[in-house]
Amino acid sequence: MEITGKIISVLPEQSGVSKAGNSWKKREYVLETIEQYPRKVHFTLFGDKADQYPLNVGEVKKVSFDLESREFNGRWYTDVRAWKVEDPAATAPVPAPIASSAPVPDSPAASEPAGPVDIPPASADDLPF
């Protein structure tokens, strides 16, 4: 999934050591969409992604993410885990130039001077049915 918006909040980095003895860290951000009715989305960059994508307040970014839910003590919690962050202008498709490989035939009508055109008057009987 993807969402584009402006970074409005950068939360403090969190880090620690897992039960298995592995170190971990995460950075959390809040993005606000640029729409008529803006939405705020809290997302997380975990592990190496936290260092790979340093974000600052005010930047407009396109965030690719996965949703993940888990249950704990009868309650459900949902995480928005980002896996790629990029500038929206860098991802916009570049329009290809329109090229025609067929030659344009010379039209004899194009070489004639344009003159007045006789249009017959419309009558009430000119119905198509």
C-alpha cells in the first residue's frame, strides 16, 4: 500500500535488545495526507530502514507500507510498517513523446485556397428518423 503526504511529527527513536539478544531500533512518524479532508497516519520505520530513510518535519513523501495486526490480552493492535520512502516527484511517470512512424500523405485539398463554404439551410423536415 502507498500513501503520500507531509511529515508533521517525528517521534523520538526507540531502541533495545530482544530476548534473543539482538539489538533493534525504530523511528515513528506522523504523516498528514494532502486532500480536501486530510488524514493523519502514524507509521514506523524499523531496523535498518530507520537509518536508510531519515525524515524531517515538513517534507512531502510517498510512503510504501504494510499493515500488521496482533492480539495481546484480548485486544488488537495494528502497526503501519513502512518499507520504502521516496519523493513523490521522483515516482511520477514521465510522459512519452508522441511519435508517428507513418509519413503524412500530401493532400490536394490542403494546397487549395480556402474559400466560402455553401451550407444548405436547415429545414424542419431534416429529422434523422
